[in-house]
Amino acid sequence: MKKPVSISGRLTRSLTAVGLLGAALLLIFIGIEYRISFRHLSDAAAFHRAMHEMAEHVLLPMIVLIIPMALVGQWAIRRSVRPLIDAAQKIDKASGEARGVRIDTSDFPTETLPFAHAVNNLLDRVDGAAAMHEAFAADIAHELRTPLTLLSLQLDRLDHPEAPAMRSDVAAMRRLIDQLMLLAQIDAERAAHMPPATIDLVEAASEVIAQMAPAALADGKSIELRGETAGTVPGRREAIMAALRNLVENGLRVTPEGGTVTVLADRPGLIAVRDGGPGLSEERLTLLSRRLRRADHASTDGAGLGLAIVTRIMMAHGGRLTTAPEQRELRLEFPHE
């Protein structure tokens, strides 16, 4: 692999070469000016006196000037490339953001403006493609809601042993579509830089548990909430509840009959779901957080939210989905002060 080229190193070497060449030419011109040559300095004493004069009146002032000039040159070079470093750090820090990241060219050197504008144009095209993709997904989800509603009504009138299972599948598909539309709305709000609401994590967790407790009891399982110190976070309430609901659904799915799924809200900015399953390793979570990946913690009916979308929701809120295999927990970690 070719070693990267340093602009600062190139400029330093170039200025050093220019300085040395200038010093050499200056010495040559001085020698010519004063007609100093070895044939005129056959006397050793005269030669030493001439060298002393040259060192005292030419070389020493040059050294005194070169050192501060080199330091000032280094400062000027670093100051010139500093906007490039700052722009790279800004883009790197914003890697988790969906859209809207641009390079501020107000302090850029003129020579680097074409490159910065080209990067911003590329980011514009990427954002435009992402917006079209999200709009297409939202349109598809919206169009699917109507036929699913009609299908659900027809299944309600169907007297067949398989009808309850089919109604459950349709309901799960409708939840998935609603969640996809919710993700599209979150991305649209972030692109428009709309201010987020303040969400009480304990209240959101309590509402999710209240919604899911009847179904859990019907399966011979239970859900409980522990802790009241999770605090508040900025974000979208429906999205956070959807992410937590998915983790609770997964927890109920892997918990045996008679077991309990525990929602922990005992640490600031963190909601954890502890189930009766075997736990999920970090490597497995990373794999399942990608698209089109499934496992025991994914929905068996194909209509669950999926850890990939949970991860996307957390990224939209500046947080992350993590796992604690020893405690058999999946965690929603939000940034907090």
C-alpha cells in the first residue's frame, strides 16, 4: 500500500530546500562581490581571517534568521491545513447522523475550495438519494396499509381454525408498516432540523408494559418494571416505544412459560430488557443488527420490527443498542449528561 503523502511535510521540505538554495546563492554572490578566492588567500592567516569574517557577518546572521523563519513557517503551514483537519473531524464525528452534514468552507484556503465543494456536492447527491429511498419506502408502506386493513376485516368474518393465526400475522405486518413509516418521519424531521421532544423513559416503559401485559399473561408469562432513575432524553416518543416494544416482544418469545421479562430503568439514559433466554453475544448482536438477518431473538412470523430497525432508531436518537450476555439483557443506551 502506498504511503500517504503529507502536505505539511511536502511544504516543509520545499521551504527547506528553498532556504538552503538561497543561502548557497547568497554565499556565492558575497564571494563574487568581495572577490574572495583561494588564490587570493594563499596565506593561512589571511584565509582564517576571511573565514571568520564570513562566519561572523554572513553565516551567523543567516542562522539567527533561519531558526525563527523555520518556526514561523511551520506555524503558517499548520494554520493553513488546520481547516482541512477540522473538517475531517467534523465529518467523522457526524458519521452517525442521517443527513445534513456539510463542510464549512468559510476558512478554507482558496486552493482547497474546489475539493471541498466537490465533497459537498457528493454529500448533496447522497442525501438526495437517501431522501428518495425513504420517500419510496414511506409511499410503499402507506399503500400497503389499505389492503391490509381490508384483509383484516375479511378475516374477522372468516370462521376457520386458521383465522386467528392469520389475523395475528396481518396485525404484525401492520405494526411493521407503521414502524417503517415512523422511521421515515424521524428521518424527515432530522433532515428538517426539527427540535425533538423531551421523553421520560420510565413513563414510556410503563406504557409499553401496560400495552403488552395482557398478551404476556395470556401466554403464561409476566412483565415487570424495575427502577425509576432512567431520566429523560430528547427524541420521538413513538419511536422509542417501538424499539422497546420490540425488545420486550423478543424477550417474551424466548422466555419459557411461567417466566418473567424485566424492564430495567435504574440507570440514567438506559433502558434494559432482561429475559429468560440464553443471552446474545456482541458478535451475534452485530450480525443480527444488519439487514436481512434473523435468529431466535427475531420474530418467527417475519413481521417483527427487527434488531436492524431498533439499531436505526437508536442511531437516530444518538444512542445505540447493546447487549449484556451474562445478564441476558438487551439495552437501549441514550446519551445523557
